[in-house]
Amino acid sequence: MATEIKTLGEFGLIKRLTSNMPMRQKSTVKGVGDDAAVMDFGGKRTLVTTDLLLEGIHFNLEYVPLKHLGYKAVVVNLSDIYAMNGTPTQIVVGLGVSARFSVEALDELYSGIRLACDTYGVDLAGGDTCASLNGLTISVTCIGVADKDEVVYRNGAKKNDLICVTGNLGTAYLGLQLLERERLSLSGQKAGDEIEAFRGREYLLSRQLKPEARRDIVEALREARIRPTAMMDVSDGLSSELLHICHDSGCGCAVYEDKLPINFEAAGVAEEMNLNIVTCALNGGEDYELLFTCDINDYEKLIPIDDVYIIGHITEKSDGCLLIGRNGEQLPLRAQGWEAFKE
Amino acid sequence: MATEIKTLGEFGLIKRLTSNMPMRQKSTVKGVGDDAAVMDFGGKRTLVTTDLLLEGIHFNLEYVPLKHLGYKAVVVNLSDIYAMNGTPTQIVVGLGVSARFSVEALDELYSGIRLACDTYGVDLAGGDTCASLNGLTISVTCIGVADKDEVVYRNGAKKNDLICVTGNLGTAYLGLQLLERERLSLSGQKAGDEIEAFRGREYLLSRQLKPEARRDIVEALREARIRPTAMMDVSDGLSSELLHICHDSGCGCAVYEDKLPINFEAAGVAEEMNLNIVTCALNGGEDYELLFTCDINDYEKLIPIDDVYIIGHITEKSDGCLLIGRNGEQLPLRAQGWEAFKE
């Protein structure tokens, strides 16, 4: 028997590999299936999340500067901890490097890792550095902390809850498309042309190359005394994340197309590239914005918070997960996300 | 500037990349520089360690069965937690797999991961699975726990402490040599010949392919009320680990050649392969035995514990780190270990 991985897809594969794993340790509060694992060692809750970044899959060193890569590798993990309503405190970094990298190149990578640690106040507490045959491999594990009652899972959304996202969506994806396009056409161009192609698009590029985790939003919600009922970060795409929340919470949702926060610069680039900006917003990944649901009674407290957008509400499970178009048409939400194993 | 990594070596590189990292979080008890990072979230100490395993560097799938690989990937991390005198409780696993792996192959890998979790009572609590361009990448992070006063670091050894190791040394290295030799000569052989070459060497192979972490020793020491003053697991080789302990503890050591625990089967294979068994015992890695120091007053309590061998004692720093030969000759200990970046 040899079943190709792509027949299962990423989530199917994870489910197959990790299902029926017994949790024996009393300290395991939440295992596989959320942004981070949650543990209880007698004090505050300990949160742990890990990400593996592989050259040629998650990043392309032709156009990703090493410093940005180091920064992003950390930030995507911090984002998972914030998405649990926790505070990231430490990271450990595993690094596999081939002989083609110089010490100075790794200094650059680490300057990005250090910058992220500085910016978010986390400690680089350990790691593992080894040689690789080819390519760069970065594994970052982030440890965080939260009070017992603070942790927000994916499974707490309930009927009539507001669905909110932060920032804007699809922008990081369009930044990637721009980078990919210019890379592909670099061969026939002069150096000056590339810069011209990116002029006015610096924001889109920064969204792809140097994303930030929404610590500000987690803090603002805490200050406003809003406890989200469910929360995730948008790494695979809004549709995919929303379907996770609805599945785990046993509910449906209605999301309004005209409520999706879209950056005007992103909209312009989408048009130029013949991409549907709504599709980008629903399925483009790597925005690292927060998607959360909260009680409708929190509405008044929510409104003053900058950069939070209400895009819909939670419904009964039997209502399904729907996108409501500009003319009232209803379309089922589909996860297209980053199913990297599918062709 | 382009400095080749091999000019620094693994430890030099880690030092360069991670030096002067400020520890800002009050919860960070111990950062880079021990078997695991140590955190304090208000209850017990949280321990975190991570390892990155890359195909072609850390394992060769020509002769390493996937189930064994999964088992070993977990065990080497558990070993780091035991080496802090802690109890491993959870793991998170990052997996990068190329299209050449079938779902069934990953089932095999995970059956090994599950077996290790079963055997040591730890929970698989999360992870990250993604596609890779080529090769298999496994990142395992292990979380553990210890009472505040239980944690054993590398820096507590003091003059006259006994130096102890468990099990035997160099055996995993010789197992690897056997596997490498047979692999290299497979082309001209019939299938039956390989099995013949391994007959009677099953123990050596198992030491390389399916190592165990010394939970039993950590438990036995605890029962005997012996608290090691310093402890590490032997992953890079005895010399390398002992030099770490002496460096961090600010002391020297005297280790006796004739006290090194050597397996007779390993000695036979070393002779057959023209390898010096003492060199193998001092510098062969991957035994995952425990190296620890303890107060000389614990001698009586130590003797009844199975599979623990006293190989020397801690001296003044000015005495240096010495191997005392069978005829009393003194040789400085050198770390040859796995300096993977050196040629």
C-alpha cells in the first residue's frame, strides 16, 4: 500500500497521524488541535506552539532577506500564542544550515530573530544548530503563559456571537504574488526595473516579508474586558480558520462580503494581476491577523478598538458556513487555504 | 565578508549567534547552554528542549527503519529532560515530508513516535506538518517538569565529586559504523549476506537504531536520595560533555581509562574495524547515557544502583581535564564529538 499524501491533504494527514493519541499526563490541558498546546504545571497555564520553515516551501531566499526571514519565523509563532489569548515568553530555535551559508549570513538571520525578541519582549532560551545537506531549515517553538481563565480556544463560539477580524486580509498573499512575479521576470530586466515594479507597493511587501503579531489587539481586548469566545490567527486564510472555529464550536456562520477589511493598495494590485480580491481575502494566507468571536453584548466595548472589524455572526450549525455576497446571494465557505500537499 | 561555518564549529557558531541575548522575562530561569531551557510560571519548573533531525545528516533511510526513527527522534529529547533531572510530559512534533513519502510510510514513523510516547508516558500535544522539497525533516520539542529544587544543571560540579556514567559508551557509534559499512558494500552482495554481517551484533544495532533514555537511573537516584551536582546526557560523546560540565562548573577532572564502561561486543567490533575502543568510548556520540557528578558522601548510596559506573572525580580547574591511562599516563581530554560543521 502506498497512498499519496496529497489524497489526504494537510489536515487529513494530521488527523490520521495524531488521532486516538491518549493524553496521559494530568498536566496536558489541550493537545493537538488548536493554535498552541496548553499545559498546567501548577501555576499559570503554559502554552507551546511550533512551526517548521523549509527553504523552497515556506520561503525563497532569492527575494526574502535573511533578517526578515528570522523576524518572520519568530513572529508567526508569537502569533499562535496571542491567538490563545496568551503572552509569549520564550522561544527555542532549531536551525539546519548547509555549507553554502556563511557565518555572516547566519548573523543576518539571527539579527532578525533578535529584533523580533526585542520587539515582543521574549527570550531566546535555547535551540539546536546543525549542518544540513542542502537548504535552510528553521524550527521555532514558542512558549507562552496565560492565566487559567484567560486561555481562549477554538471551540467556544456560540450562536449570535460577533465574528471579528483585525487589520486587513489577503494583503500578504498579494505581496507574495508581486515578489513571485518580479522574481520570474528578473532575468530579462535591469536592476532598476525591479525597484520600479515595487514602488508604491512597499506595504504589501512588508506584509509578506515582515508580518507582525497582533499583540496590540490582545492587549486592547483585555483592557476593554472583552474575552473572545473563540480565537485563531489567520495563517492559512480566513475561510479555513473560520471553518475550524465553526467545526470545533459546533456552529455555523454568516460572513458578509462587503464587511471584509481590504486594503486599497491590495485591491489595486489584485485588479492589475487579474485576481479576485475577495478570493484573496478569504483564502490568502499569512496575514497573521486575529480572527475571533465575542458575545454580542460586547458590541459597545468593541467599537472603540482600532483596527477590529465585525464581518459577520455565528449561526446554528444547521445553517452552514456562508458567505453573504453584495447582492444577498449565499455561498458556502470553502477552505482553499494552503493545502500544500494538494496539486 | 563570508566566513565559512566550519571555521567556528558547531559550539562556536551557537556561541556567536546566541551570545549577549538579554533575558527579559522573569520566568526564564535558564536560557541557552544546558540540556534544556528552564522556566518558572509560578508552579513547578517547566523544561523545554528541541532537536532537529535532517535526512542525510542525522539519519539515513537506507538502513534506518521509519518506526525506529520516530522512536529515536522522541527519545533523544526525553533524554535531555531526564538529564535536567526532570520528567518529560509532552512533545510537539514538526514534520517536513516530500512527495516521495507515502501515507503508510508516515504511519510507520508515527507508530515509532507513539511507541516512545507510550513507553515513557508522554503526550503528543501538538505539531506542524508540511510539505518539503526533498527529504524528511523532523523537529521534536519536549516539555518537562521538575520541582524547583530538583533541577540539575551543568554548573554544579565541585572538587572531589564523583564522576559517573551509566550503561556503556561508544556502542551506538560502533553500531553506526556497522550499518555504514554494510550499506556501502550492499551493492555487490546478496540479501542474505547483510543479515549474516549483523548476526550477534543486534545489541550494537539497537543502541544506534533504538536508543533508550535513562529514566530508570533518574528514578533510582531519586529513590536513593542522591541529587547529582551536575548532569548531562551523552549525545556528543563523553569527552565533549565532560568538558562542558568542567567549563560551566569551573573545575577540572580526572577520568580513568580502565573505568570506562565498555561493552564486550562493542570491543570486538572495534577491533575488527581497527578502531580504538577507548577513542570510541570517549568520542562516539548518541549513547544517550547519563553523565553526572555527585558528592563523594553519596558513594555508599550510589554503589547499589545498577548500571552506574564511577569513572573518575572532579579536580581543581588548574589541574585540567585529564584522562589517566592504564599505565598512569595523563592525557588531556579533547572534545572530538560531532563537530558536524568541521571536515
